Amino acid sequence: MNPIVEVKSLYHTYPSGIEAISGIDITINAQEFVAIIGQNGSGKTTFAKHLNGLLKPTAGKVFIKGMDTAKKRVSELARHVGYVFQNPDHQICCDTVETEVAFGPRNLHLEKEDIERRVQGALQAVDLLEYRTVNPKQLSKGQRQRVAFASILAMEPSVLIIDEPTTGQDYRDGIAMLDLVKRLNQEGHTVLFITHDMQLVAKYAKRVVVFQD
């Protein structure tokens, strides 16, 4: 066993006083392919946002590759955990597809050649090479979802978290996205995906975590 995510007695209460998650203990090993399911409001996304530091525990601990997320900046954790939001417009901010995908690697202060390699590879993986000079706002929601995914792939994280991976895409594009994720998992990435689609869970997940109340 090679734990990559360790969550110990995790609680999170929002400033409004709502306790979103309480007492979660879970270990996820490297190269697992995990589906996170549960009703709306059960805490799935709140939990996932603790894994890349977007949220900090009210109580308890979250470790990524042995690092305490409460003591790390989001920018540091982004090297290890990539998070693709359900709504791609929450993370797209640049004027062209290629600058969007290059945004993260540039913030890592990589060499120009390495950045270009990552951008090229990520855009090729999501079949968007021909759109590299296009403004993302001109693309369909499904295409913007793939731009957001490519921007995460370019960071080359060990852990991929995908919130509703088929949102805004037709069935064929959604399956193509998850086939890509499956391939990345086989190449060594640890994958967590949040979904309501039990057919996708049955087809892709090797393990299922259910959130309730």
C-alpha cells in the first residue's frame, strides 16, 4: 500500500454555521480510481476542496503525499493535486486557449521549452490543438471543460480530482474524457471523480465512496 491521500477525523463548518462534513476518515492509495457519490449537499465537493487546500479543516488533518494541507499554500499543493471544477468558467481566465493551459506551468517558473511541451501534450490529449489561439469564451461549454482539464494536465499532478466530468458535454465527449482519465490512471495518476451517473461509476471506478448526511 502506498497512501497518497490521508484524511483523519476531518470536520468542516462554514462561516454560516453549517457543518458540511463531520468526522471523515479515509485513505486513498496511489493509482486508485475512486468515484465519490452522494446526494446534493452531502459534502462531496466540500471534501474534495480540502485535498488541494481550497478549504482548510475546521478540525482534523488532511495529508497529501505526507504533506499537511493546512500548512501549505494552494499554489504549492497545485503541483501535486489538480482540481477540475464542475463549471469550467470558474477557473478559465485567459484570452486564448494556449495561454490558459500555460498559466499554471508558468507559475511554476518552468523553462519555456518545458512549458510548450506541456501545453502541446495537454491540448493534444483533449483534442483541442486546433483551438489553441481561440478565446475560450467562444467555445462550447463542453470544449471549455476540456480547456480546464488541459490546464490541469499541464501541471502534471499526481492526483486528479474531477467534479462531474461529463458536465456540459454530449455522451460521446463525456466518455472520451473519462477514457482519457482512465488512461492517465493506468499511467500512474490517482483519480477521484465526483458524479451522479451510476453508469459511469460502474464502468470506470475501482472503488466507490458514498457521502450521506
